[in-house]
Amino acid sequence: TDFRDGMWLENCYYPVFDARGTVSKVAVYSRDVTELRRAEEALRESEERYRTAIENSNDGVAILKGNTHLYVNGKFVEMFGYDTPADIIGKPQSLTVHPDDYERVAAFTQRRQRGEATPERYEFKGVKRDGDIIYIEVSATGTTYKGDPVALVYMRDVTARRNSEEELRLTRFSIEHASESIFWIRPDGHFVYVNEAACKK
């Protein structure tokens, strides 16, 4: 390929033989491939922007073929307590999904790659490298990677939110089933809440 006068040319060179069978000259056939080169450059720039956005995402991102990790970003590695993407790439999905939820999550992943209906958003119980349990909120879609169907998965650690919800549920349960009377009254004297024990007195 040759760049000349603002154009990209693809050149093909063919020898021309004289009567004695000696190469006497070379014929050159040129084709204008400027638009093709521009399209390739635009695609490379687009892929680079996308790669940069994914690598710096606040969400963990994974690409799975079958149930095997083909790609994970830095946030995914951090979320599950590993050191580098190499610790996860090529490994099965069971590496990061708790056994309690693995069957369900694996089924979603397989169905998504077959183009079947699957929830776009769901939660599952994850497991970190050290065995700690975390709760993951997933947003996923099916796509292709190098011509093969894959699952593109965005993950967010919602463990703190789940723990807060559980603490709130336990607090509410404790108040509602306390043996002592518990009630809240507005400044104007109206009751806002009374628990079961207060109702019995």
C-alpha cells in the first residue's frame, strides 16, 4: 500500500518479459483504497474509545462464551478480589458465582447466547477469591465477539445495600414483635406507628 497525493493506493506489480524471457519492465496496477483505509482507521479509533471506556468503567464488565470468561475489566478483577485479569480469563463462571446461584446464572448465560428470552437485570450471590460472599446486580445482553455469540455482562456490587435492607428488615421485625409497647407520635398528638404489643394494652 502506498500513500500519494492525499490518497491511499493499493499497488500490484507484475513482471513483463521480453522475447528472451528476461524481465524487461514491471507493470503496476493501482487501486484507490482511501475510503477503506479511512473506515479502518475510524473503526480502530472507535474500538479504542470503547476499550478505554470499558477499562475505566465503575462497573465490572465481563464477556463470556459458553460459561467461560473471555474478557474482564479492572473493576471486575477488583470486585472479586483477584490481582489481574489473567487470574479469571479462561476460567469458568463458577469461579465468581456462589454455588447457591450458579445453576440459575449459568442457565441465563447460555440462553442469552442462544438468543432466547432472559432477564436483562437480575441479582446473584457472588463469591470472592477469599471466599467472602458479595451480592451482585447484573445488566446483561447477548452480542457477538470475533464472530461467535457471547454474553456481555455489566456487574455492580450491591452488598452494602443488601446488608442495609436486611438490617432494616430485622429492626422492623424486632420492633413489631417486641414485648414492650413501642409507638411514635407526631407533635400534634396523632399516632404515626404502634407495634403489636402496644395494641394489646
